[in-house]
Amino acid sequence: MVAHRQHARHGGGGAAARLVRAGVVVALSVAALASAGCSRRPPNGTPDGAVRELVVRLRQLHGDPADAKAAFELLSRRARDNLAARAQRYSAATGKAIAPEAMITPSRFLLRFEPQRYVAQIAGAHALVDVAGLLPGERVQIPCVYEDSGWRVDLALPALPPVQKRPGSDL
């Protein structure tokens, strides 16, 4: 009994004190993790991060509209407008409404090589991200633009040709 009292006086504290100290340690650890999570940059906080995230999101694309929307959000306004025009034409031609992000199809996305390194060269609101693979010929430059408080991938999609009309039709 005497030994127990001496232990308590010197900070040993018994089971209850150890439980309180353990709770404090856990609370501090959780607070540290939460603050680290809050300070982490969003994926499109850098041009190379936006390109890397787009590659990840396109890989996850398997026909799920939510996945397509997540990839669509990383595209520049110009690329999104192009896809919206394509969706509008498709909708008009088929009579079936389609969202612009649905124009991003898994069958159209294929990596030519496995990206190993992403390096951005920034000039104001524009950037070029050099994406390199393992082999010397595995390299591509992806343009990005800073808009809407983040970097967006500025994919150069082909312009839509003018709508062809039948002669004599007013449509």
C-alpha cells in the first residue's frame, strides 16, 4: 500500500491517470492529422497536380456519370465548352439528352505510356506540363490554364465542323 502511494505522488497515477494521458495523446494526434489534412493542396493546386489527377480520374472512368463529372471538372473552360457543344449536337441528332461530361468515354481514353514524372513550366496563367515515361520516346507536353481558382487541363479538342444542311431545308 505504501509503494502504491509513492508511485501516485511521483506521477505514476494508476490506471485512471494513464487513461487520461492516453486520451490526451490520441486527441493531439487527431488534431495534428486534421490540421495536416486541411493544409494539403487540392489536386488542381498546381498544373502538374491537375494533370496527374486527370490521369487518375480517367483511369477510374468506367461509364459512371460521377467519375465522368470528376474528370470533366479538371478540364479548362475551352475544353468543357467544346464537349458541351458536342453533347448538344448529339442530343439534337438523337433526341436523347446527354450531359457534356458523358462525352468523355472510357473507350476513347488510352494511355500511350505509363507516366513516371510530371514537371510543370509556368508562365503567368498558362503552363506546360512535361509528362515522361520510362523510355526516352515516352514524353508529352500537356497545356494547362489557371482559371476558376485552380489549374485546369487545357486539352486541345478538334473544333466541330459546321452543321451541314440539306439544300432547300430551313432546318
